Amino acid sequence: MSTEAFVVAAVVVVAILIVAAWSLAMRQRSGQRRRSETLRERFGPEYDRTLAEKGDARSAESELTARQNRVSKLNIRPLAVEEAVEFDNEWQAVQMGFVDDPAVAVRDADALVGKVMDARGYPEGDFEQRFADVSVDHPAALDPYRTAHEIGLRHAQGQATTEDLRQVMVNDHALFSALVDEKPTAETAPVAEVPVVAAV
């Protein structure tokens, strides 16, 4: 093979390798874009909050994917109709008690949300872990629930007004409704419905 033919062959091989590398990079970017869009669609505002907290998309998406993987291994189930009715009745009783004793009603509302989580199959854990688990299927209800939790912490320090406590009830109800009203689908993984927040 002449030097000229060898150079041409080498240039062709290098060109093929460059095109292959470019094609692979484009496929990876496209896959990453699809993954980002899927996570953004699924988690909504929680995606943006996690991104702000972590500082970069790779870390945020790794965190959200880890949440999905953890929850996919749990035995989360929708409530039976009878359970949902019983929990709704309990909520009504707690809500009615707000007029007489807002602090007790807020405490009972938070406990009732925890009770529903238990019944659905979410494992025991601290607030952050339970919050992360619930975020996979109910991201829309999380901002109100986070706000309710923060007000609850202020209330424990004597820094919350009655209006703050009323807001806790409304915000807790957003997650309560999302957890109680979720219906099973034909798939094994339930699909979250949009929560309805009722006035207290």
C-alpha cells in the first residue's frame, strides 16, 4: 500500500470514528434530555426545588431517580373504598374541632396524614424521608405540605397565629386528599390525581 493510499485510509477511518463519536454523543444528549423532561413532568415544582437545592441537573436528577427507585420497591397501595370513607370522616371531625382548639386540630390533622401514609404502605421515617417517598406519586401536594410542616415547627415554638394554623389545615388537606382520593389503575403503579384543597 502506498503512503498516499495509507493516508487516505487513515483519514477515512478517523472521519468514521469522529462521526460515530458525534452520533453517540447526540444519542446520549437526546436520552439525557428525554430523562430530564420525564423527571420534570413527573415531579413538577419538586424538580425545580431539588435542582435549586442540589445546584446542578445531574445531582438533582440523580436524587429524584433514587427516590423513584426506592418507592418502586415499596408496597404502596390505594386505599379501599371503606378505608377512604373512614379517613374522610376522621378528617371532618378533626376539621370541626379546629373552631374549639386550633392547636389540637392541627396536631390531629398531621397525625391523620401520617396514619393515611401508614395505611397506604409508606414506611415509617423522619419527615424528610417520608416527604421524599411521597414526592414520587404526589409532587403537586408537597409544597403545601412542606409549608404546613414549617408552620407546625413555628407553632411548636409559640410563633404561629390562628391564621397560620388555619393555613396548616388547608395545606395538610392537600396531601390528605391526594393520598385518600387516589384510585387504582390497570397498572400496578397508581397514578396521582390532582388534589383538591377545601377551605377550612
